[in-house]
Amino acid sequence: MDTDVFHHVGRLPPASIGRVALEGAGTCVLTLAVIYAGSIGDDTGVLAVPAILSALIFALGPSCGAEFNPAVTLALSQAELRSWSEVVPVLIAQVAGAGAATLLGVAAVGAAPLPSTPQPTPVAAAVLEAVYVCVLCAAVLNLSMQRERRHQYLDPLVAPAVVLAACVAIGWSSGACLNPAIALTLGAGGEHWLLFVAAQLAGGAAAVYVVQGLRQRSVLGVPFQTKLLAEAFGTAVLVATVCLSQQGGSKLQPLAVGGVLLASVASLGDISGAHFNPMVTMCLMLHGSMSRGDGFNYIGVQLAAACAAAWLCCCVGPVEASVAPVQLPSVGLCGVEVVFGGLLALVVLRDGSSDDAGQKAPGCVGVAVSGCVVGAGLLGGPVGGGILNPAVAVGLDLGSWMSGGPWGSAVGFTMLGAVSAALATALFSAMQPSTSTCPAQWVAEYRGRVD
């Protein structure tokens, strides 16, 4: 396989005996967290596992790399970021750590947390596991590619954010294990454990090819087609997370959306700018930070990816749409969408117009964007709002229509998004008039067509 895109990164530090031991110990603690979280039986456990993983990465990451997952280890080796000679002892340590935790945890709580009957079918649940393992490994690999230009504080945030999103989105279906070592030890003897382990390993292997496609470079920088591919990938993962968490009925859906946004912006922001949202692209077009041609291409790809993700989610189960503002207008819904959508647009404009935007860590704006989306989702949920993204609205609309439910909400949410983008752009241009180049840019484009 061609791994030229990974060659400039350099290999990870060698796996010494101490590093291998720490990998085993960290995997043991993580597995215990999974077991105890499963025994709680409510949303508290969903929050506990990402929190423990974040602490483990912060505490042990500088000493051992903090992989704690055979799929991640094999993906790093497949990308030639880790020597294959080091893989076997690390994998043995991870499985041994998970096995020791299983003996302790099952003895304490009396049962393993993995679902005995995956929903809706074992194959569908295994496919969902593979998809989110692919997202997890792709995020880790993308961060490795940014090792020389990013702040290290993102390490304890990105992988736990993906795990949180997966727990909410597919926990009801597969258990959201995402870890072959845990699936192997907790599911051993079960009916479908081998299927899940194979799906997780396949997802990690697929992540290498995904990152390879997303990290193509030329002498002129990132090709525009690569930027569109990154936008499609990030938008599809975002819309799939929204649709799948709707199917699961979890109250933590805003946290899942914020988690996947944080991870996507941090890992893909240096490729495409990580819009994943037609409203964001529209803001940058109105402000003049992005040409209209590029912007409309971005929006087209985002909407197409949203439709594809919604269709795939409908293959798993019915998707419920949100309250349709075009059918049931309310002051509360419009207020949430316009006010918090405008705040989101201001965050993006502040980052996109900064002179040193190319030198900043993409995760800085990712934290702000995810915080805004989580807050809007929690506050706007009771009135059917807090979507802040026309692509998500289109995906939910399509999913609801394919499932035989009501549809039409995308029109209202898109109109509210356009209002938010226009108001935020006008406000930001008034605050910083020197950064807006929109009128001059459009005049130049018009004159170029006339000439």
C-alpha cells in the first residue's frame, strides 16, 4: 500500500517494556470503566467512559502513546507510524489488560455490559461498530499527521469525543464497544463476538485508506477535490450521528453532536476548514472569506453527504424528524435557531478572518463550535430547535420521509439559517470592517466574467 502521505510524520517512540506494561494497565482501567458503566444502566455510564478515557490519555499518553485499543494500534502500524515488530507485545498487553479487568469487573457486578441481542440485526450492529471505529482511528491518524503543528492539549479530548458520540448514537444497537480487546474478552463465548471483533478490526484498517485519501497534497497545497472529500466525510458522520441518536432516543444527543464536531474540526480543520454546515459556508461567502464558486461546491457536497447518511441510517431503522417550523412556527424555536445560529456564525467568522488562522490549532475553534452546538441543542430541544445546520435538517427530513413520517422542516430551518448567517455577517463586518472583502470580491468576479 502507498503510505507516502504518512512518511513525513515519523514513527512513534518504540514500545519498550514499560510502555507495553502501561498499555496493558490503561486498557485494564478502561475495560473496568466500561463494565461498571454498563451496570449502571442509564446515561450516567455513557458519560463515565469518555471521561475515564480522557484522564487515561492525559496521564499515560506521554509515556506509552495511550492507544488502549488493538484497532488503533494496528491502524498506526498499517500506516507505518509504528513498527510491526512492536505490534504483538502491545496487542498481548491490551488483551491481557482487558481480560484481567473482565475477571475483576464481572465478579463485582455479575454481568458483562455488552448487549446479548444486537439491534436491529447483528450484521447491522457490526457495520455501525465498523463505521465508528473507522471514525475513531481516522481521528487518531489525522492528529498524528498534525503532530508538528498542533497543541498537545487536544490529545485527551478528541478520542473521548468520538467515543461519547458513538455511545449515544449506536449504544442502543451494538453497545458501542469500539475496542476489539474489550469485545474479545467481554463477548467471548457469546453468539456474535467474532463478528464484532472482525468488524472493529476492519473499521480500523479502512481508516488508514480514508486518511490516505484525505491527506493528499500537491505543490500548491491541498487539492480542492480533497477539501470536498473532507467536507463530505465530516458532514456524513455528523448527520449519521444525529439520525442514529434520534433512533436511540437518548437525551444526550446534543453531547454526541458536539463530540463528533469537536473531533471532526480538530482532525479535518487543516484540510477543508471543517465547515460541515451550509450556514457556515454561507457566512464565509457573505463575508468574502470564500469565493462563491467554492462555497456553492461546498454546500452541494454537504447536502449530498447529508442525504447519503440519512439514507444509510434508514437502512438501520426509522428516523424521526424534529418539529417543522414551517408547519408550526414558534417564537421559541425561531429565537433558538437565530440567536445561537448567529453565535455559531460569529465563532466561525472570528476564526476564519484571523490573520494567523493558518497557524492555530484547528481544535481551538472546534471547542467553541461544539460548545455552541451542545448549548443550543440542550436549550432548544424542548421547542424542537437547536439544529443550527441546514444539512442536518435536510438529513432528518429525508430520513423521516423515507420512514413514512412528517417532513418539510428543512425549509424552515434553512430559512432560519440564512437569517442567522446574514445577521451574523453584518454584525461581524460592523465590528471589524477591515476584514470584509465581499463587495470588492464580487465586483472583481463580475468584471472577470464580463471581460
